[in-house]
Amino acid sequence: MTAPHTVTPLDLGGRTALVTGAAGGIGRACALRLAAAGAKVRAVDRDAPGLEALVAAAPAAAGAVEPHVLDLTDLDAAEDLAAGTDVLVNNAGLQLVRPIEDFPPDVFHTVLTVMLEAPFRLIRGALPHMYAQGWGRVVNISSVHGLRASPYKSAYVAAKHGLEGLSKTAALEGAPHGVTSNCVNPGYVRTPLVEAQIADQAQAHGIAPERVVTDVLLKDSALKRLVEPEEVAEAVAYLCAPSASFVTGTSLVLDGGWTAH
Ligand SMILES: NC(=O)c1ccc[n+]([C@@H]2O[C@H](COP(=O)([O-])OP(=O)(O)OC[C@H]3O[C@@H](n4cnc5c(N)ncnc54)[C@H](O)[C@@H]3O)[C@@H](O)[C@H]2O)c1
């Protein structure tokens, strides 16, 4: 007779997690999920009121949520803040939808800094403690755009493809030290970042804003709905669980079948 199957809830009691971009959208959902699992969460964002709202939303019984107001373009401060973390969720991001010939070079630089160089510096800051204790989890919130390109998103697609490479390299280096590194790759998630790009997309594609979700965002998705931030946070939680300890150097895709094409 086989042993009964038991499901162990995620227990991050005694662990410290750092989540970037925690003031809104996916990062907020991740911070709340990891706190609910008992982690002490360093919630990092440049949006101070958003962090205050997150702290207020965290259930009293959950692990503490510590707000850290920081602009991640301050790379030295980001690296310092990552010291001593057991779980690192690189999530902060921004988007600009423009053809390459109109894409402002300074915005390209900022996108690459926040979405690729800051994750590198945060991983760099977090690894010594993770290696010393022989356990750590790095979860990089990538995107379908880490695996596929779309027109008018040069900086975002470049940053996410770079993040995929960084994540895989961290997986190879971290493996002997008990540290896993993976990406989570959502399709379009119901967050302010997506809502903000609808007008931009409408202009770039020359269509009405109400057609953007169906005709542009979900055009290649077999499942015709946006993903919820809590569904992405659950994938992050899975990657932190003991049952995922053999999962490293990969990309967990939540795209409603987009990349099945
Ligand atoms: N929303 C989607 O459809 C979707 C799909 C795939 C991947 N993603 C990725 O998920 C992550 C989160 O996206 P979201 O949709 O929750 O976005 P969001 O705009 O709701 O949240 C992003 C957060 O990052 C913060 N941030 C941006 N620049 C920062 C900086 N310089 N310093 C500190 N904080 C900064 C913002 O203040 C914000 O709170 C991003 O990496 C994004 O690329 C989103």
C-alpha cells in the first residue's frame, strides 16, 4: 500500500523575504503571500503611500511586512538592502510602448537599470547569506516577454530576456549552495502596469482602447482572460516550497497558452 499523500502548507517562519515593486500589482500579492506563509517581508518600492497601504493590508497573524522606500536606480542601496535575505523576489518593473525609432534612450536605460541591473545587484547582495546557510530562493518575475518579443517594447523585452539569462546563471552558480533561481513568466496580469499601457497600445496600434485587451493583449492567449496577481504569487510560493527544491534554472510560464503557438 502506498503512503497517504500529505500536503504540507508553505512555512517560511524564521525566513526573511525581499520583494521589489511591492507597493502594487504582482509585488504586493507576493509580499502578502510570503507574509501569510510566515516570512518577514522587506517590501521595497519607490511608492511610499503604496507601501503604507500594503502594511495596513497585511493580516496581523502574518509575518511582519517592513516597508523600505527606495528607488532601485540607487543600485548600491539595493545591493545593501538584500543582505541577509533568504528569499528574493525581483519584481519591480516599468513599461513604455513606443517604436524603436521614437523610444527615448534615457527611458531605455532606466528600464534596463530597474529590471536587469538592480536584480543583478540584489542577487549579488543576497547570495553571501544564502550560500553561508546553504539555502536560498531567487524568484525573478519575468514575463512571456522574457521568451517572446512584441513590437514597440524594445526595452522591456530586452530587459526580460536579460533577466532570463541572469536567472539561469544564478541557478548554475547557486546549485552547490542550496540556492535555486527561477523565473515566473505571466501573460497579461490585471495590474496598474497593464491598465496604464492600454491607452499607449491603442495609439501605437491605431485602434480604440476598448479593443486593446481582446485584439492586442489576448490575441495569442488561448485563455481569454487576464491573470490575477494572486495566481502569480502562488507560483512564487510554489518555487519557495520544499517540493520545488529540484526546480532551478527554469521558467514557470503562466500565459494561458500564449507560447503554445
Ligand atoms: N502586469 C502584467 O501583465 C505583467 C505581465 C508579465 C510580467 N509582469 C512583470 O511583473 C512585474 C510587476 O508588474 P506589475 O504589473 O505588478 O506592475 P505595477 O506597475 O503594478 O507594479 C510595479 C511596481 O514597481 C515599482 N517600481 C517601478 N520602478 C521602480 C523603481 N525605480 N524603484 C522602485 N520601485 C519601482 C512601482 O512603483 C510599482 O509599485 C514587472 O516586472 C512586470 O514586468 C507584469
